[in-house]
Amino acid sequence: MPDEMDIDLTNDRPVYIIGGGPGGLAAAAALREQGVRAVVLEKSESVGASWRRHYDRLHLHTTRRLSGLPGLAMPRSFGRWVSRDNVVRYLEKYAEFHELEIVTGVEVSRIEPSGSDWLLHATGGRLLTGRAVVVATGYNHTPRLPDWPGRDSYTGEVLHAGEYRNAAPYAGKDVLVVGVGNTGAEIAVDLVEGGAARVRLAVRTTPHIVRRSTAGWPAQRTGILVRRLPVRLVDRVGGIMGKISVPDLAEHGLPRPETGLYSRVREGAIPVQDVGLIDAVRSGKVEPVAAVDSFEDSKAVLADGTRISPDTVIAATGYRRALEGLVGHLGVLDERGRPVTHGGRAAAQAPGLYFTGFTNPISGMFREMAIDARKIAKALAR
Ligand SMILES: Cc1cc2nc3c(=O)[nH]c(=O)nc-3n(C[C@H](O)[C@H](O)[C@H](O)COP(=O)(O)OP(=O)(O)OC[C@H]3O[C@@H](n4cnc5c(N)ncnc54)[C@H](O)[C@@H]3O)c2cc1C
């Protein structure tokens, strides 16, 4: 991979892609295929930085075949559920295969219009001019740790799930995992398997849990099929399917959710794919408890008033997109900080500024980023 000394960043006005994760690499490859020069600017030292940091046991919960990026399928040898290390291998190979222009160690802090071009403010006071920009800095950008009252004076260990690698440091310990999205659910199971003495899972809103696949049929394929159907219909069918395929865990502290599955997806909460949570909850190895409200010295105070003293609290409380500094002044974000456009459409007030990777569809994000990449390339090749 060339470093910044090898590429003259000023020799013409390429399309700049900010971020060398799957979204940015896919966009770069699709643009190259259309004959459009694209330069990827990546702040870390290598592509796939987010995937390198994920916890050890992580596998894609979307299938290999439905997670390939434009122009290069994932090899069969990766199996159906691709491991984190193989995702990283794939991204490295992808950049090499498509001969992408990638400059590492360059962070873009702000983007501004400059005539019909875009001016990028980057590391070291560098200014770069591009004919268009694709923002692919990631949905899972900045860890979000709730501002719990008393957290500063809490004497126990608190870490964000983004810092969790594996269960080894927690063997024999009492751990409270906060948040039951896919990450919280999987970390709880990992802790049980890795020998933690006690694992509790703090739940504010009970999640929809789906089997990763049923009789060989992956949940992702259902997600793709129902994506354009009316929300109420999918909610109803999802409710029936849920009752058939997932046992009632109410007596173990995890009742079925009251809001429909697809309604929740539309609010940004994709269902939890079961990678062992159902069994762990049924056998009592993972104990659902009420949400964390605050901390008091050595105790976590739960929403039902219970006070508990775990050795470690792991907050699987999500991430922020953190796009405000980069593009917040351009009127392209909604009130929740999400880009108002994605894929091949740019906002009227920001022609040439594209976003990929900021939606969270039921059909899988790798697949979505592949679709968006082709749309962006088509729009820019016009
Ligand atoms: C635990 C977990 C599991 C997931 N599993 C799946 C799955 O099974 N299937 C699926 O389809 N999706 C999955 N996703 C969702 C999604 O596919 C991934 O988050 C994916 O990595 C998103 O790709 P991205 O390119 O948008 O962002 P990222 O992979 O986060 O890449 C963004 C890149 O931009 C760089 N960057 C950020 N800011 C700047 C800046 N200002 N200047 C320069 N560079 C910058 C970062 O260093 C990073 O390399 C998962 C997400 C998580 C967190």
C-alpha cells in the first residue's frame, strides 16, 4: 500500500473518499471501474481499521455470499459466517486486487465547498481539492458511553465494548454487560464460555432475537425479501415467526418486545442474531437485569432500585457517527446527526458530496455499501 510520500495529492482533482473501511473501499473500486480516479484517505495505518479492533470471536452475521463488495467475491474457504480476521484479510486483498489508491495516516477534519469543488482540511494543515467527496467514516465511529450519574466516583472498572477483545481478563470475575444489541449479546455469551464467574446483562428495551439461520435459510435473506414491504405487515409476520422460532424467555427476565420487529429496525435497532444468547439465558448462565440508572461508589444502581457490585461493567451502548465536525456546517445532517442522503444521491445544497455506510438496514450493511458504491460511481461517471 503506498504511503503519503508516494502519492502526489495535488496533481489533479480526484474524487476523495474519506475512510478505508468496507464502505470507502467499495466506493473506490466501483469508481475505478467507471474510469473515475478515486483516492482513499484513511486516518489509521491500514485499511479495515474498525475490523482490526473488533473482539476476537466476531464473525459476520450476514452470509459470505451476501457480504461481498463490488468486483471481488469473498473466497469459499472463508465459510458461510466469515471470521473477523478473514474480513480483514478480504479488505486487504480487495484494495490490492483493485489497485486502489490509498493514503494512510491522513485524517480529514472538515470539508468545505470551493466553487464547484470541495476543499478538505486534513492532517498537518494539508488542504486537498477534490471534484467530489465520499464520506465513508463509519457508523460505528466514536464509542458512546452514557453519562451515568456517579460514574466518575464509581470505584469499579467500566469499559466500552469497543475495548473488549476476549474473555481471558474476566475469567472468575463478576461482569455486568450493559446493553443487549448484537455486541452486548455476543460479549455476554463469550464471557460465559470464557469462564466469567457471573454474567449479568442489563436490558433497557427488550430486543427482538432472531435465529441467524433456520433450516439453512439465513435471517439476512428474509431481511432482503421483506425490506420493501409495509412496516405493519412485516411487524405482524415477524411476531408470528418469532414465536415459532424463539422460545419465550419472559420467566428468565427477557420478555418478548412490545414494538414490532420492523418498527424497531426503522428506529435504528436491528434484531439480535442468536449466537448463543437464548441457551445462555435459559440455562441461567446469562442473567438479564434491569437497565443501569446510575453508579454509587462501588455499586451500579439499576432501574428497579437493585444495587449490584460487579467487578467490571462492559458498556455495549453503541457508537456515534460523529459527523458534526466534518460536515455539520453544510446542512446535510438530520436532527440525529445522520446524513439526509446516502448512495448515489447528494443533497441539493451539497452537490458532489456523497455518504455511504450510515444506514443500518435489515438486509445487511456490507450488501448495502456494495449497492451504494455502484450508485455513487454511476452518479459520478455521468
Ligand atoms: C461488531 C460489529 C459487527 C458487524 N457485523 C456486520 C455484519 O455481520 N454484516 C454487515 O453487513 N455489517 C456488519 N456490521 C456493520 C458494518 O458493516 C461495519 O460496521 C462496517 O465496518 C462499516 O463499514 P464502513 O466502511 O462504513 O465503516 P468502518 O469500517 O468503520 O470504516 C471507516 C474507516 O474510516 C476511517 N476514518 C474515520 N474517520 C476518518 C477521518 N475523519 N479521516 C480519515 N479516515 C477516517 C476509520 O479509521 C475507518 O478505517 C458490524 C458492525 C459492528 C460494529
